[in-house]
Amino acid sequence: MKYKLPEKKIGVNSNEKRGTREDAMVGVPRAVAQGLTFGFADEIEAIIRSGLNKNKSYEDIVTEIRADIDKFRETSPVLAYGSEIAGSLPSALLGGAGIAKAGATAAKAGLTGAAKLSKGVGTQSAIQGAVYGAGASEEGERLGGAALGGAVGGAVGKAGDVILPKVGSAAKEYVKKFTPEAKTVGEKIAKTLGLTKPSLTLGQKYAGGDAGLFGNLINTIEEAGTGIPGVGSAIQTARLNNLINYNKYMLNDALKPLGIKVPASYEGREAFKFADDAVSNAYEKLLPKITLKDTDLLFNDITNIINKSDLGSDGLNKVYSFVSKNILDKIDNNTLSGDKIKIIESTLGKEKNKFIRKGGFEGDIGEVFQDIQDALRNQIDLQNKNLTELQAVNKTFYNMKRIGDAVVKGAQTEGIYTPSQLLSTIKKQDVSIGKKQFARGDLPMQSKTELAEKTLGGKFPESGTASRIIAGNLATNLMQIPTYGVPGALGYLAYSKPGTAVLSGLLNTPGRVVKGSTPTTSGLLAPSLYNEYFGGQ
């Protein structure tokens, strides 16, 4: 017979090539420990066993353990390497700082070489790969193992950073800064569970130069998707809700000195009115304690405001008449008492609101009254420095003034404004020469507003007209439901808070897997690469 079957099959039924259950019971924990300790578990085990058993030296035991590890890798490669990679994930994902230090002495020289080889790429992966490469190498080869492990780990880590999607640094900073403070026990529990974190769409999360190529692709796809009927409406609704929540946060942040919060159900103009009334009420409570002892300063301010205005003769006459009757006539011996200031504040506020609501030419008159009210409050602040409660009210007032101007800019969107609109009002109200404070980024609310603009975008979400038209068509033509209704429903599901959380978790998984497995894979490759290309020398 030309061909003869082998007497013993090699493969599934071979005990020689297949690991036994007993091998796995020992091999799996060892492999996990190797991953967890960046390749130093064999030496740790040998140190412990040699201390307990005086009949065997450390060198003999570590040689025996490494032989068992190599055998387990040969007979059960998937289980062996899989367990080792799985064991390394917690250490790698947490940075491996403490565990890396355990092998730092043995790998010190190799780490230096790794740093040179992997300079500028995946620093954390390079360090972890170097430590693992040192741990996986034999004595005398650890310098090369560490250098190669670091170089491979750094290169793979950097490639993962550049290509795979991850939440951008701006989005991370936004979530950190715009998560409300927790004071009560309930608020602290909610914050710990992540229930108070501000929502972001997938495109808003995965945006920026550090979000990876695929991350920016997600952002681009979302931008393009806003024009798709049904799906686009879901995206725009989510973005609008995020913008509304941003508006609420800024109002509550402005009101913080007064210890007041806008009701959760309020938004747009209603939310601003509540906040504005809260500031006015706080002022009214303080007015009896306030006096203006030098009204010449106030008179000069009012004169400058009127002279700089663009009002015609009719508008100027209305302003002159009101100021003379309701402000100047109440001055007694160059002094205004708190009771009289309270009356002026009340009548001035009503007059301002009456004209601003009318808009147009009369709206301009209202803005002049607004400037006069600002001048009055500024003099109150300057001439009552010892009144500590006034500082909190004034801080809130000036922040609310910036937000109020942004709400005016958002008149066509029911008082909901974009970060760009608020940033514009912050710049407008910078009184420093050449807007230098704005240029330096030193103005109140500026840094948070710039971060919001970078994360949420500067444009107001589209109204979704196409989606509303299609929704009307669906009501009259049910045959269109599979074409538009189903994608729209899936879009709303994906852009709901739970949907976004699930999708974000899935998108983050590749990066986490690469980050977690890179130290192990690069460290395990290091000894082979070293022996292959450098002959173990």
C-alpha cells in the first residue's frame, strides 16, 4: 500500500497535543496572573515557592514554571493567550501604574530604550509594553525585550489613538464642567450614577482632533444625517434638547450666588423671566439698606447714556421726561435714600419692559432705559461696598445681563440661544480697551461658553420642516411608513438617552480592547522578535 494511515491520530483525540483539564486548572490562573502582573507572575510565584520549599532553588522553580507556561501555550494556545490578555485588561485600562512599578527595577534599562524607540507615540502603551516585554523575557534578554515591547506597544497604541473612535477631549471637559454640583445626599447619589451628566449626541461626543479618524467620521455622518427625513428630525431634536439644557445650566450658574435654581420645567423666555424676577426681588430686599450719597456721578452717567444714544427728538423727549420726573426729582441734597431708590428701580424696570416688548423704534427707547438701570445699579455697587449681600446680587445681575442680551438674540427661537450668541454678548459688554479682557479669555462665563460652542456647535438646530411634511404625508398615506416611519422611529430610539449610551459603549469598545490588549500582545511578541532579529544577544 502506497499510503498508510498513522497509527496514532494527532489532533482532537491526542493527549500529547491537547491540554488536559488538570493543565487548564493550573494554566489558566497562571496565564491570568501573568497578564495582571505584566509578565512577572512566574517570578513572584517562584519567590514564594522557594521560600516555602528549601529543597528547590528559585532558579529551578522559575525554570519549571516557565516550562509549564510554554507547554500550556503550545497545547491550548487560545485558552492560554486569551486568559493572559483578559488578565491584562484591568491593569492596562487603569494605567497599570502600580503593577508597572513592580517590574520597574527589572525593566529600567529597557524602558529607556523603549522610550527612544517609541518617542512621540502611545506613551502609556509603550511603557506598559516595555514592562510586559521585560517580564516575558528571560534574564539577560530583558533590556531588548523591554525596548521592543515598548516600541511595538507604543506604535500600536498610537495607531489606535489615531484611527479608532473615542470621545473627544472637548466633550469630556464639557461633561465635567456642565455636570451640576451635588449638595444633598440624593444629588450625590444621582451624580455618582451619572444621572445628572449633560447629554450629548454621538456626533457631539466624537468630534475634535483627538476623537480618532472614525470618531470624526461619526460626527460627519451625523451632520449629513440631519437632512435625512425622519432620522434628521431625531438628531435635531436631540441637539435642541442639549441646547435647552445648556441654557438652563447657564441660568442656574448665574443664579448660584443667590442660592436659587430655575424650575426644571422652565425653558427659554419663561426660564429667563423667572431668573430675572429673582434678581429684581433680591435687589428690592436690599434697597432699604442702600444709599447714594453722591448723585452727581449717577447724573453724569445718565447724561452720557442719552448723548451716546441714536434716539430721535421724540424718543429723547420721552427719556428726558421720565428721568426728570422719576429720578432727578427724587434727589434730596445730592442724596438718594434706599426707599426712593426702590421706587426708582420699580418704575424704571416697568418702563424698560414696556418699551422693549413693543420693539422697533420704541424698543430702542427701552434699551436706553436698560442702560440707565445698569448705571444706577453700578453706582449702588460703587457707593455701598460694605454691604456684603450686595456683592452676590451684583454678580448675579451682571451675569444675567449677558444672558439677557443672548435671549434677545434668540427672540425667533423662543428665547433659546446658542453659545455663539452668548459669546457675542460677552464680547460686546467687555469695556476694556481693545476688548483685551475678551482676547485674554478673562471675562466671566467666557471659558464655559467657548467650551460649549466647541462641543454643541454655534448654529441653532434646524426646524425639521422636511420631517414635519413627511409626518403629515404618513397620516394620509400609510404605505410610506416603511420608507420613512421606520427609519425615523429607529433614529429617535438611537438618539434617546439610553440609546446614545448603548451606542457610545459599542463605539468605545474597539479602543478599549486595543488599549487593554496592546501591552500583553506587544510584551509577548518582544522575546520572539528579540531572538529572531538579535539572536538573543
